Amino acid sequence: MFTGIVEELGEITAVEKLGDASRFRLRGPVVTEGARHGDSIAVNGVCLTVVEHDGDEFTADVMDETLKRSSLGALDVGSRVNLERPTAVGARLGGHIVQGHVDGTGSIVAREPSENWEIVKVSLPAELARYVVEKGSITVDGVSLTVVEAGPDFFTISLIPTTLALTTLGFKQPGDPVNLEVDVIAKYVERLLGDRSQTQRGSK
């Protein structure tokens, strides 16, 4: 489990095509400290498994399903990525519960700079809109953020200087894709209420 608090901006140093998968080599001195084979690291919000670890770099295999459902397929050598290690049991939950399971992708629609922050508008797939509410949580490229405005096919977020400086959201431009993970609690509530409704109808 992750919290959406990005630890560092990493960089893809190599991409090897493996037919129905790709192997990424990534540089990240912070997240590779103490890393071992089999550990999890979130890359732009996608939970990946460490295959090899060498110095400040690690490799991870990305299956075709992940490449299709996330923005990782659009990355290449030199791409900057948000990196986060799983949260430790008992640690402070600085953001919100993030699984690293991308629900879909959106894209940057517009950026509105202000004196001390920036409002960013992001497109939202129709099937995810019901999980996004004003002042609720959403993960964008692995960053835990609070929704400012929730529309039928978009939402806005307010980015503070720290987020702009230390994550990919500081330099992504209109048209650039982003990974989205909605609040998992909302999905569980929907499923449980749906199951209860079906049970009640069946008992009549």
C-alpha cells in the first residue's frame, strides 16, 4: 500500500521491448536504498515489482495489460517519473490509501497559474466520474491530491509549490496523459450497497 506522497523524481534509463511486455530500468537513489528483488515501487502511481537492483537503478517488468491501461506505455528513455516506496506499517498516512492499481488515464486539459499555487484541470473517463467528489481524494500520476471541482468529465486540483517542484505534475502540459486511481473506499461502498440491494430484491 502507498500513500501518494512522492519520494523523488526518477528517470527511465532504458526500455527493453519483450513482445507482450516491456522491461524498464529506472534511476532513483532514494527508493532504491535498501531495495531487494521482489519489493514494490510505485512508478507514476503504478505498483511495479523490482526485478533487479544495481546501485541507484532498478528494473521492473511491465505487462501488456498495464501498458494498455496506464500511461507507462507512452514513456521512453529520459522520461521523468514519480517514485514512491510502500508505506511501512505504523507509519503516518500522509496522503490517503493508494493501491497502485490504476483505474484509468486522463490528460491535462488546462493549467491556471496563481501567485502561490496552480489550478490544473484534468479530463476524467466517464466510468470513473461517480467516484470523484469535491474535497475527496484522487491519485494523479501517483500523487495524492484533493479534488477542488468535480465535473461530469473532468476535475480540478490545486498544486502547491512543493508538488510543482518535486513531481511530474509540475511540468506536464495540456494533452499529456496521467494515471488516475480513484478512492478505493468509494468502490467498496458501491459494491457493498449494490450487493445489498440485490439481496433485498431477491428476498421479496
